[in-house]
Amino acid sequence: MPDRRPKVVILGGGFGGLEAARTLRRAEVDITLIDRQNHHCFQPLLYQVATAALSPADVAWPIRHILRLQQNATVLMADVTGIDTQQRQVHTDSGDLPYDYLVIATGAMHSYFGHDEWSEVAPGLKRIEDATRIRRSILIAFEQAEIMADPDEQRRLLTFAIVGGGATGVEMAGAIAEIARQTLAADFRRIDPRSARIVLIEAGPRLLPAFLPVQSDYVRDTLTRAGVTVMTDTMVMKCDARGVDLDSGRLDASTTIWAAGVVASPAARWLSAEADRAGRVKVGPDLSAPGHPNIFVIGDTAAVSDSKGRPIPGIAPAAKQMGQYVGKLIAARVTGRASTKPFRYMHLGDLATIGRHAAVVKFGTLRLKGFIGWLFWSVAHIYFLIGLRNRFIVAFSWFWSYLTFQRGARLILARPAEAPQER
Amino acid sequence: MPDRRPKVVILGGGFGGLEAARTLRRAEVDITLIDRQNHHCFQPLLYQVATAALSPADVAWPIRHILRLQQNATVLMADVTGIDTQQRQVHTDSGDLPYDYLVIATGAMHSYFGHDEWSEVAPGLKRIEDATRIRRSILIAFEQAEIMADPDEQRRLLTFAIVGGGATGVEMAGAIAEIARQTLAADFRRIDPRSARIVLIEAGPRLLPAFLPVQSDYVRDTLTRAGVTVMTDTMVMKCDARGVDLDSGRLDASTTIWAAGVVASPAARWLSAEADRAGRVKVGPDLSAPGHPNIFVIGDTAAVSDSKGRPIPGIAPAAKQMGQYVGKLIAARVTGRASTKPFRYMHLGDLATIGRHAAVVKFGTLRLKGFIGWLFWSVAHIYFLIGLRNRFIVAFSWFWSYLTFQRGARLILARPAEAPQER
């Protein structure tokens, strides 16, 4: 192709897709990045939006603003409906786009293990809208409990169930405990917010299985002291609008939060490619889809193993590394150089925060906990936040919360579907 | 009533209701403040949320947090459905509440002059939800224009109609012009955001009729230079999803914003009291409802005139003054002192900003415009913002926008009704 610049289409503006686009900034290609949202969402801090500590705009940034100075990149807000690998075209709800190279970085969504109807009553935490929905549910539960005369119903309203003891579940449980015990403590007259029950439910034998057992024990103790009821080896049988059925009995709750599992976006179906149990495309050593050397699948959508055969976790650094690898590979191919070096994942570490002053860190050989762990966690997250402005605002919000125990974004916004038009 | 503390029920946590509650903080009364929202909204800055400069949480604050240290005040989030003046009870969707004194401060909503169906296609700007809806509409118009091939449709998408040339209309027009000309200027590849048409439509002969004619001329000139098309003496005949019919012809637009008129909340109906054309209750000199010396109507819900017979405008300082007056009056009555001094309104001034560096101020004998006016406007608004934290964040956000021309809250959030559950 002497005259025409190769077309690179990237699906998804998350960590992987954005990194692929940025890595190609000096390449002689025309990049089109397509996302259904106009913003990149910094998912690791989404739980802080759900717990009213940060505003949505503090953890999200318009994709086209991030790429505004990269002249070889065009950003389109559209829904991908399919891929024609024969004609090399991406179908969207706004028309078709031809590609020479395709990067699929469409991420994952929550998996309810065959019970999709639970998503109505037990939202997960993937998008900004999920976070504001959960924030609304938590805050409104306290409001309704203040009005409620029936003590049983009051108790149900003040019970919060979190399903899944990974990093998101632990962070949500710690943050809700903080809201109940500190933020709201003085704000009500009829109820005592400190009596709220926060129940963290984990099917496996311990919290945070990616960490060391001694760290899991520390997290469990810290959460328990903060007022969280931790239930391990406990299965959820059913979720409904008024609570969850556990294998150990019924738990009535106002809010159920799903942090138990994810399934990849439908890339495997688009490509008619083989997928693993979580729906992820089994890619080759260069992250290309089987039989499609010009189509790459990265991030949570790809099933990749590290050099020791262990699956690569669905976390931001992994997605970024894959995006960078594919960006470099395409840049090399375009100039005629062949890059045959396989993708190699470098695990930086694991971080999870439990709340004020407490976090666990497993970083190389480094093991941290408590206040030092929390400081490490804070600095790492602020450092990786995109956009200078957001770093300032997030740092300031945290410092402020730290001093005052307050949370700045305690808004209950009507869901427009149920909002009356004229009042 | 020797043993029982008198019950004061306040309906509405806006400027008037909140000020009434605070004024009663040392009175021997039990206050219950009821609002359908959990937050007090700083309406004068709502247009900045609608134009992506501030986050919702920057201009709103939980009512119960504001009153958390005032032990004689209880805050309930509930919907008022009616008032029984015989039994002295307020009916809400969560039960009945008895009162000895009632303060009605339920504000106003947009008036579509008998065309309520226009509210679907031409939202006003009263609630946080209105602001995020308008923000979504403006930002998505640019996104769709970038995808659109048809030039006529592209032109329609990049046309924004604002109905009403008062302070809100002027501020919205100035802010949208700034978004198109500066914030988004470099972010698109296929469209030039600077080609957007912003049309400000006013039925009367000039913008900002509360100001001096020379100030109206200044505002018109400044807006025109900023790229706004100002149409005075122009009537809107009909609003639909694709634009507005004017008496001078058709204007196709992607977004129509209604800033043309308000009507009071249904307090007059609840009380079977006489109302003026805007639905406001005609109150006595002590702001009590006719025939109900223990029921007071304040803020945008009341029709009051100043000492010269001119109607008191529906602005925050007027509502606050009425709230303070009624609070003092109830505090006096409770201790047996009779306060017969009628309410007296003190007009502080009028402020309106046109955008970066430009505002008009009419404050006592003071007349300001341009940069000095804008500084005065900024300081006044930050000063009146509730909550120390919000002052910091708003000041920082403005300073940042001023330096960078950027806006921090450019989020398009799905309206949950149309959001797919699982993607």
C-alpha cells in the first residue's frame, strides 16, 4: 500500500485501547477509536463514586480530549454491532468502517452466572452509571430508614450486602462502613446510622485470593473491626429486590452490590473465535485472534497466560501492557519490520484498600499494610489518574475527607425514567 | 402550650426554607424540614453544571448535612401531597406530620405557558437532573455531528436554541459559545465546533430587562462578538424534538433550552388560596397566607411587593430575606412576643455573567461590566456557596478553566431508562 496510510480501528477507549492508540502516535497510520461512551473511566476508583467520595467527572475524562493533540487519531462515539472479517469492516450503529488492523479492547461486564435477571436488583460496578445507581441506592436507604416506623423494615433498609470478596468487594464494604460509622453519624435524628449492617459475602475460603493468606487475614480483621460482617465459604443462591438467599439462610437487605465475576464483551462471537469460560478470546502469543493475523484482542477481552502458564489478571496494568505491545507491533508491521517477539506480561503487584488508613499491598517482594499501605495505594492511584486536573481534585477531595470524615458527593439524583416531568 | 414544644414544619430546602430553619436554631421549637430531594441546590450556578464546567456535587449539598449540628431540626426526604389546614397536618407520601407553624418554601418550576408537552423537548434549568440532561444533550450533539454525513443534519445538530433572554438564558448562551469556540475547538476531526450556531431568543425588546438599557446593549454586543445570534422581539410558537417554530420562521436545532418563565409550586391549591398569574400565593404583609396566621409562604412561591409596590423578584437573596423574616417572627411568637413589623425587602442588586471575562453588575449605585464585573460576579457566587469544601473546588475549577479553557465535567451519561442492562 504505497499511497494509502493503513487504517487502524480500535474498539474501546479503556486502558488497553487508549494505550494502543497512544503508542501509535508517531506511526504513519490513520487511527479510529470507537467507544459507546464519550469518556474513559478510571475503573479502579469507581467505588469512590459509588460511595459518594468523588464525583463522576473526577474519575472520567472525554476520550477525544485525551487524544486531541494526536492528529492521526479520530474518536467516534458509536455502538459496535459486528465485524466482517472477510470485507475487513467494523459495523456500527452509525455506519461501517474499513480497517487494515483491528484492535479489540472492549473489556468485560458483570457475570451473574446464568442469572442475568439479578443485574436488575444487584448492580455491578463497571460504568459511571453503575456507580451513581449504587450511590443513590445507599443514600436513599438511610433516608427511607429515617422515615420508616416498622423496625424490621428499618433493619432491612440499613443492611447492605456485597457479593464477592475480591478487591472491589473489599473496597465497597470498607467504604460503606465508613459512610455509616463516620460520614452520616451525626446527620440523622430517628435512626443511628452506626447500627447499619454491612455484609461481605465470599464463596471461597478467604478474601482477596490474589494476596498472601496472612494479608487476607489482616483484611478480614480490619473490616470486622470497622463493623463489616465477613462471610466466607458462603454461596449466593438468589438475589431479589429485598435481599439475597444464601446457602446459610436469608439476608434481607436494601442494597445488594455484585462484585463476584465478569464475562468478556462479545468479541468472540463477532469473530466466531474460540472463547474460554469467561467469554474471553483465546489469542496467540502476539495477541492476534486465531486465523486473523491483523486482528488483535487485548485487555479483559483476551485470554492470555504469562510465561509460567498462569492466566493474566483482568487489571489495568495488564490491559495497558497489551495495548502498548500491540501498538508497537502494528507500528513495526506498517514499516515492513516483522516483530515476532511474543507478548510478555510483567506483574507489578496487587493493591486493595480497606478504608481510612488501611490497605494491603503486594508489590514485587514488598508487603505493606495499614497506614503505609494506604499511603502507597493513594499515591499509586493519583499518579495513574489521567489528566492533571483530576489529580488535583482527587487529591484535594481525599485530603478533605481525611480531615473531616466527610464525603463531597452525597447526591441522590432522580432516575430520569421515574422523575416527574414538571415538579 | 406549657409542656410541648411548638412544631414548625418547613416545606422545601431551598434558600428560603433553609434560612428559616437556621434562623430558628436557638428557638424552643421542633423543626421538621421536608424536601423531595436530599440536597440543597445552588441554582445560580446550575448553568455551569449544564455546560460541563462543574460537577453536580459542586453546587449541591445534603440538606441534613447542612443542618446536622442544629439539634432542634429533623430533615425528612418525602413528597408533600397536600395540607389539611383544619387538622393542621401536612400529608406526605410517607405519612402525616402535625404542625403548629407551617412555612411553605417549595419554589417554582418552569412554565411553558400552557404547552406542558414542550418540557419533553425543551428542558428548563431548575434541578440537578435538568442540568445533567442538558449537558448530555449539548455534548452528544457534537458527537453525532462528527459521525453525520448529511450536511443539513450536521448543521441542525450544531444549532443550539435558548428561549428566554433573562440571566439564565444569557449565561447559558455565553457558556455554550465558549464550549464551541474554545473547549472543543481541537477535539474533533470532521467538524469544526466553532461553526456551531447558538441562538438566544427573547420575546421582549431587549435582553436582561432588570438591568439598565445601556447594560442590555453591552450584553448583546458581547454575546454577538462571542458568536451568539441574539433575536429580540421574537416569539416561540412551538417547540419540537428537532427545533423551534418562531414567528419569524423555522429554526432547526439539536438542543432547545427553556429559560423563559416560571410558575410557582402548587401551594395555592394546597391552601385553596388566591394566586397571581404565575401561581404564587398572595400573602399578607407578614408573609402569612390569607386567613392562616400560622402558615407562611416565602420565596418563589409567594407574591410579594416591595414598599414601592413593585413585585419582589424570584432570586436567592429575596428568598433568604423572607426565610429570615419568618424565622424571627415565629421565634418571637413562640416566646409570646408579637412581631407586627411587616416584611421589608432590600434589593441588593442584579448580576449576570456572559462568559469568560464578561459580566454585568447593577449593585446599589454600582455599575460594573467586563472583567471587573466578572471578578465581582465570581467572588459573590463563591462567597454564597454553601460549604467550605465546595468553595475550594469551585474556585479551583474556575481558575483551572480560566487557565486552560477546559471544562472538567464533560460526561455523557446514559439515561438509565435507555441504558442496556448488560453491556
